[in-house]
Amino acid sequence: MASAFSGVNLLTYTVGIDTGGTFTDSIVMDNATGKTTKGKVLTTPFDLTVCFREVLEAQAEKLQMPLADFLSACEDIRYSQTISTNAIITRTGTKLGLLVTAGHESDVYGSGPEVRTFVDSELIRGVDILEKSEGGKAAQLNMTKTRETLDWLVDHGARAVVVALKGSFDDPTAELAVRDLVRNEYPPQYLGRVPIFLSHEMAKISDDRVRTCTSIVGAYVHHSMRTYLYRAEDFLNANSHRHPLLLVKSDGTLSTIPWASAAGSIGSGPAAGVLGARLLGKQLYGLQEVLTMDIGGTSLDFALVGEGSPLTPYTELEGMTVFQPMVRLRSAPVGEGSLVRVVDGRIQVGPRSAGSSPGPACFGRGGTEPTLTDANLTMGLLDPSNFLGGRIQLSIEKAEAAIRKEVANPLGLGLLEASWAIREAAEESMINALRSLPLEKKINLSMFCYGGGGPLHICSLMNKIDEIGSAYVFPFSSEFSAMGCNMLDISHSYYSEVIPDDVALERTRNALTERASMDIAGEGMDTRQGSFESSLYSQNMSVTMQDVLGGSSGHTGQKLGPLIYSLTWRAESRKPVFIKSSSTSPGSLDSALKTTRMVCWDKSGPEDTHIFDLNKLECGHRVRGPAILESEDSTVVLESGYHLLVDEFGNFRIGHNE
């Protein structure tokens, strides 16, 4: 499909970009030839527009084009990121104040203590409702106390305020009064610069608890995401890109910036990877079910995707239920950049991450605490001179010093024994996260293994999870989520809470369709370029249209209670094309053998190990472990008892030796 935002039939490139906590990755797809070009730069947490610009500049240089010419030739630029997710995992989001109805400061409508994960207890404050209008709905707040409470929150460090008053879905008068108070009585340089989030706007649902939790999470990650997106788009426009920047949403679809919410960005990078894996599994291998493993610098994500929808409308985040359609994932705060420390005599990996700045100790950028990357380097699993093709020279000495100080000496271990123990502790966390998936009765699952750290740990996980029969690693594993961006469709989603019956559903559908048509036309698109899909959501059960309209289940609207009616308009985009190799007889495997080096495979000590160049492997080549296989941006650790086979698409299948 040509760009939904232009009348051009064919532009040369589609670009996927994924910003993680440590690296920003990119895949450029040539729409005429199907050829892809990879790019990777360090993430710049001080200003994410810098790494966004740098990865595009790196791609233009690879293609030997001036930046403006390259961007002008791009049909779409799609952007996913894990910044919002990492803000939640590492607790680095905005410091929030929370206004609730007086008397509910301690329970926050039944949310329990989980709210305090995101809001300090002293910054949860109640406000009084003074009067009631006819029908019992809120009409006025105690403005004097509300003003005093707002002053107190800002004076005590709140950098954004969530207003979540009980019953505001039915009558938002009181919440709107708080915003009017701020606009009318506070100068812009004071509270006017502190964002105010109203719960009835953040989540249009009646459940006070879920609406409040959804608003808190959205506000918590808002600053991490939104502050740089428009600047990124301004950079594109200033350099001859003629189309809006497309953002990946947590449901694995694309939208423009005005339609992207902060909460809707959570998990967008992993979502792109999971949806990309689902499409690849079906298109290339005919797989009806795929297990995915994505290990980045800060976290790991697992998903099990099959024929049904991979989405869940209600998502559990740190114990809180939020209404935000997301790809079903199991996550853990452990990645290659996770910081390692000893707590009560045990090694703990994560949840804090070294990120890209200062990065792991071995990066030599000022980091002094050890990470999983430092342990892998010390064990010989990584080549210090070939990290990112040699653009970053890793320091074994700094890695060893950090591990000795923080782990080996406190536990009375030798250096290699400590490094092996760090890796074992990290993999224990990975396995615990993987076992939380519904793997019962699964046989011979295929796992798609990606992210910068995925191929480093796949054999260890296959050793301990019997349900995994084989695993796939890709030439673009390190940039897999960026590739996934190029496989997604454009969508607009709308929802409304309804008491379901055929009349209410028809009325709701018509209203949402009219709104969607106006919005889509306003962006220069035509609804005929896509199609509409309707869904019903319930927090506690699976609901279909047949259930609601008196089908075989026997449910009635009264029994089901309020449901969420969702209308999504989806326009299919161009997808990558993967071409089979015509070669049937590979050359000698010796041509891919680079060297040997000492690698520590367990506590018994290092052994001399073959090192292969991934880029020189050909269709039909088979490598048996133990071995290390490297490219400029990926390392596959192939343990004893496993083999790697290059298939007809140039991907790498890892299986148990027969």
C-alpha cells in the first residue's frame, strides 16, 4: 500500500526505528528490492532526539546518500520505544501528585497499596465536594481547600497532578473545576507548567479503580515520551521528509503523534517484535504458535502468540489494572545492562540498569558497577574488539575490576566463578518469567529469540524448559523490534462504555464510526483505504457479539453489565518480502571460522572454543556447539549438545543434537 498520507504510488524506503534503554536500532527496507539495511547507535537518554537523528544519519551514510535525499525518499518512518516501559520498571517516571475524593486517600477506590508504586503516600490528597445538584451528582468543590492542596503538592515536589474523583465518569464537573482553577488562578510559570491529568479524559470508563490506575500510569510515563516526539518530527520535516512520523502503539499498530497517548506507548517496542514474530512465523515457516523472547539492555519480554488475538484490553502493571489494549507479555527487569549487586549474600541482577550512559563498566564511559554484559565479557562470550563492529572497544580490565569489587570479593569467589554465578542468577530470573506463561501441554514449541541479549542465553533456557523444541535467531535479531515496526498496520481506535443490547450497540457503533471518519479525513486519508473492526471487552470474561445478542452462551446485557465497545479502523501497510536462497550446496564451513578463544562454559574453567562469523555462514551450513557465532551486532552462544543450521531464508535454527 502506498503511504496513507500521500498520493505517491511508490517511495523507495520504509524505516523502522526502536529506541531502547541502551541502544537505538533501525531497519531500512528498500520497497523496490526487499533489501534491508541495519543500523544501531547508543541511546542518548539526556535527549532522545539525538539518537533518533544519529541512527537516521548512520543509515543515510550506509546508503551513500545525503540525509535530506534519504529522508525525502522514505515512504514511512515508524518509531517504537521502550522508554515508557523502562520508566515503569526502573521507577524513573514523573513524580506525581494525586487528588482523590476526601475519605479515600488510603484506599484510592480499592486499588490497594500498588498505587504507591507510582505515587508517594504523602502526595495522595483528598478534596471535599461541597454541594450536590439534583440527581446527587457533584457540582462544586471546596475551592479554598483544593487551592491549598494543589499548592502543597507542588511545593512538595509533584511535577504532574492526576485528578481522579469518584464518579467522574458519570459527571466530570468536579474534575473540570480543578483544571479551570489552575488555568484561571495560577500563572504559567508556576502551576501552569505542571501538567494536570483528569481521569475522565484519560480513561472513559466507569470503574473508579481502573480509571484511576490508568490515569496514574499514563501520567507517570507522559514526560518520558511526549517531550521529544514533536521535536523528532520537526527534525524530519526540516530535512525533507514529507510525511508524519508514525508511532507504534502498545496494541501493535501505528498512528500519528496526535493520536498517541503516553499510556498507549507502553510496551510499543516489544509489541512490534511480537507482532513481527507472529507474521514471520506464519509467512516463512507456517507456524501456528510462536514463543518469543526479547532481551534488551534493561528488561526481557516473553510472549506466546497463536491464532487468537495477542491483545489483552485490561493489563496488569505492577499490580494495578489499567485499561489499555496491549500485547500479552511476561516481563522481568533483567537485561544485558542490568546492574549486579550482592544482597543478603545473594546475587541480584536488576532492576536498575546501566543504560547507555554510563553503561556497563566495560564500556569505559564512567560506569563502575558490574552488569550482565560485564560477566559475559569476562567469561569470553563476547569479543571486546568487535562490539558493534569495533565501534565500542570493551575493557576486560574494567569489567573484571567491577565484578571483583561488587561480587567476587564480598562472596569469596574467584573472578570466573563470580561471573558464572551472575549469569546463572540472571537466567534464573529469565526462566521464572518464562514459566509464568501458559506452557502446560505445549510440545515442541518454536522460540523466536531476539534483542541484543536473546541469542546469548537461548541454549541455557532450552536446557531448562522442556516445551521448547527449537529456536530461531535472525541476521537482524539485534534489531528485531525495528524490523517488526515495518510489519505493522496503521489504525485508529475508539471505545465507549455501553450497557449492551442490539439498540445500544448500533447507536454506539454509528457514533464512533462518524467520529472516526471525521478524524481520518482530517489526516488526509479515506476510510475506504482500510476497514472497520468491532470488539467487546469485559474485564472478567471473554465476550463476543453473539454473547450479547442472545447467542448460545445465554448471556444477557443485564448479566454482563457495562462492556467496552471498541471500534478500530485498520489500513494495511506494505510488508517486508523475504526471499529464499537458490543455493543448495554451501561451501566449506572453514570459510566462516574466524579464530578460537578461551570461553568459560561453566564453573570448571575456560576452554578453547571455535568462533564463527555469522555473516559468512551459507544456506545449509551446520555448526555444532560448543561454539560462538558473531556478527557486528549479535552474538550467538551455542552450548554443547546443540547445533545451528542456516535455513533457506538465511535465518539460524537452533536445535538439540540428535
